[in-house]
Amino acid sequence: MSEKISRREFLQRGTAAAIGLTVVPNTILGKSHAHIAPSDKLNIAGVGVGGMGNANLRNMERTDNIVALCDVDWDYAKDAFGRHPQAKKYRDFRKMYDEMGKSIDAVLVATPDHTHAIVAANAIAMGKHVYVQKPLTHTVYESRLLTNLAKKYQVATQMGNQGASSEDSDLVCEWIWNGEIGEVTRVDCATDRPLWPQGLNTPTERMPIPWGLGGPEGWDLFLGPAKYRPYNRAYHPWDWRGWWDYGTGALGDMACHIMQVAFKSLNLLYPISAEGCSTPLFPDCAPNAQHVKITYPARKKFHKVNMPQVEIHWYDGGLLPEFPKGWEAGKSLMREGGGVTIFHGTKDTLVCGCYGQKPFLVSGRVPKAPQVERRVGTSHEQDWIRACKESPENRVPTKSDFAFSGPFNEMVVMGVLAVRLQGLNRPLQWDGLNMRFTNIGENEELNLKQTEMKVIDGDPKMTTIDHKVNAMAYAQELIKHTYREGWTLPDMPTF
Ligand SMILES: NC(=O)c1ccc[n+]([C@@H]2O[C@H](COP(=O)([O-])OP(=O)(O)OC[C@H]3O[C@@H](n4cnc5c(N)ncnc54)[C@H](O)[C@@H]3O)[C@@H](O)[C@H]2O)c1
């Protein structure tokens, strides 16, 4: 972005408009992207590189240039920073876009879940390709926005659910499409997570901000669009995933890996209803265990198989689905990677691990289905780099490009909605196109019944406190967050 445009202006006017004055990306002019030959190197910027982002960088840096790195915690990110002395370092992605927008081709986003959308959406609106960690976004609205922005700006995209690029995931789809298990009316998915603390009261202690964050400004940048709260070690680093303001609990953490094969093989789009239940809900922290049921309407026949209405079930925190018929006694349901997906078909049952790993039929039969899916052969990251270098007209989409992973992520965050709205005590009817529930009355109250736990003389005491809110407004806020002042998303494109 030109130094002539201030960060404030950049945010107020929207990135696309601002950048249009200076760089004039080809997409904004309705032309194809300036082409990057496969032999040329991409200039990649990484945002959030202290954890998984660092692993993603390793799979990108061996072939392409890492030109800029942005992380709010320069201590936590020191490994990535140290490996890339040539990359310019930032704490604030907005400043990085301001200063280096012209020289960046693509952005890797691996911040906590609540900042994926704002970092990625503003990059896309500048015509940058994006690789965004899973879950793609924190809300349904943000998923829809990224899907539509990617379509408008014709950039190469990939959500970081790496199992989508595996041959095992391809096999699951091919077996189902070839009719190997018949029609699927129910899928059970489970994870052994959370492995981090959940089901907690909100910390009241104000802890010193770690030096790596560089002071209160660094913590404020971590919070980004979320409301202000003082720093506590319970949030950063890594444990943020259990707190609703930043993460999405065990479901958001693992469903993108475990449900991917279901969403793809069954050609799902928008659900018609969702319901959830859990161990006690805390005001700010995800519960220890959850069960969610999401229902999809019948879809068109695909390849050889009919696609009737289907229920997708999610279990975490130690809850498990029933053993399928014919399951071998003594064999654990939990498969490779601490997850399982079970497709109940009219002819057989297909089971695979997390990331679609090692699929098999419960009958023991080994299917032989024609190959119809492209095999990736490299890595999830390298496949995205390949797509970045192809022109939009001829681009072979990545396995988790936003046209797929955007609607898929809506399913994942719908699970969060179902759990957080469980106090309405009904299956929530969903109008996917308009992103709204249709069976919540305008003046209806939702009692969030927040539970507080105190240990008094070694005895745990649970108190339930009534907390009544307008149900419709509460649901709407979960579907589309109100961002803190100074943090804005580009407008939703219309087609
Ligand atoms: N695909 C996978 O297998 C996989 C595995 C782990 C994590 N993840 C995903 O990766 C993302 C990051 O998770 P993690 O485990 O690496 O967490 P983490 O806390 O270990 O790392 C997050 C990094 O982002 C930085 N950060 C936080 N807010 C920032 C901001 N506003 N701007 C710039 N940097 C910021 C933090 O300082 C830290 O370095 C999450 O969305 C998570 O779900 C994916």
C-alpha cells in the first residue's frame, strides 16, 4: 500500500478502494492477475508465526520467498523470525499491508481464530492470495465474506486443513460416490480434544503482559476486533482456543480436520437445522464436552449415489457415538490422529481417522472405485503455491479453496452456535442463504444460565446464575460479530 495513504484511511475507506488508487490490481480492473510463472518465486508474508504458522512457513520457504513476518509476540515467534533475517518484521498486520502491500503476493494467516477473517479479508481485497489456518473464520458471516471476496478478487486460497490434500480423503469420496456403502443418512464424528483447559470461569487476575508482546499495544493487537479484556496467561499463547472470544473450542479446533470428508463426499452446502448440548456453559469459556447434530436436506444424485437428507453428529470431550453394527469388540472407536468419522450407509459403514486417515469398511470388504479426484502429491502448502502461480482462468483449485472451505466452515461454526444457543431448547431452523435462524421470535428471551464454579474448603460448588438476553440479538451477534472500533472488514461483495 502506498505510503501516501495512512493506516486510518486504509481502514476507513476499505482496502480495495484504497489500494485501487495506487497499485491498481488487475482484478479490480476486471483483468486477470499479473502472472507469476511457476519458476518464479512468490513473495509471501506470514501473520501469526509462533505456532502452526511456523510449521506452514517451513513448507513454503524451501521453494518461495518469505518477505515479511508479522506477529504480536516477538518472543513466541522468535524461531520463525530467526530463520528469516531478511524478512521485515511487524506486530501490526495493517502496518505491514500499508508498507509492503506492493511487494507481497500472498499471505499466510495463522493467528488465533478470531483474527483470521480480518487479516485474510483485507489481504484478498488487495488482490493477495491467502492460506488461512483452520477454522477459516470465527463466524458464519466471516466465512461467507471470505468465500465471496475470494470469488470477486479471483485469488488462490486454501484453508489449512491439510488432510484435504491427502489421498485417503480422495479415497473416502471416491468410495462413497461409487456407491460402495449405499446412501448415507447419518455421519458420526468425534475427537479426543480438548487437550487444553476448558469449562473455566473467566480469570479476574490482571497478569503482567509478557515482554514478547512489547507492552499493552501488543496485547491490544492480539485482541484485535474482540472486546478489550486484560491479559491473562489463560489466553495467550496457545490456550486461547478454549475461550469463545478468540477460539471455537474443541469443535472449531478439530472439526475442520474430521468433518471435511463428510462435507465433501456428501456434497453439502447449507444445513437446515442445528441443535447442541454440552457440559455446563461458562460465560466466556467453551464447555468440556459437546454433542451437536446438524441436518442437511436431500441433494442431487452424485456419480452413482443418491444423496438423501443426512444428519451429521459431532462429539468431543470424551463423548463418543454408538459403536456401528459389526464393530469388532475391543477395538477403539478413536482412530488415527485422535479422531473418527463414521459414515452409516444403507449397504455398509465406512470409518476413517482424523484428516480422513486410513479409511476402511466395517464389513472388511476392500472397495475398488474409479479415481475421479486429483491427487496432490506434494503438500497442502505447496499445492496452494502452485495455484497462486496459475492464472485465474486456468487455475486448478486447491483441495480446500474457499469456494469449498467457506461453506464447510459455516458448518463448523454452526456447531458452535448450536451449543451456545442450546438454552432455546429446540432444533434451530436455519436459512442458509440469508444467514439467519427462522424459529427464534423477535422478543424471545434466552436464559444463558451461566454456571460458576468455586472450590470452598476443597468442595466444588456450582452456582447457576440467570442471565437473560434477547435471543435474536444474541444469535445475530454470534453469526456476525460487532467489531471493536478501528477494526473493519471489507464490504460483502454482491454478485
Ligand atoms: N492445521 C493444523 O493442523 C493446525 C494445528 C495447530 C493450529 N492450527 C491453527 O493455527 C492457528 C494458530 O494456532 P496455534 O496453535 O499456532 O496458536 P499459537 O497461539 O501457538 O500461535 C498463534 C500465533 O499468532 C500470534 N498472534 C496472535 N494474534 C496475532 C495478531 N493479531 N497478529 C499477528 N500475530 C498474532 C501469536 O503471538 C502466536 O505467535 C489457529 O487457527 C489454529 O486452529 C492448525
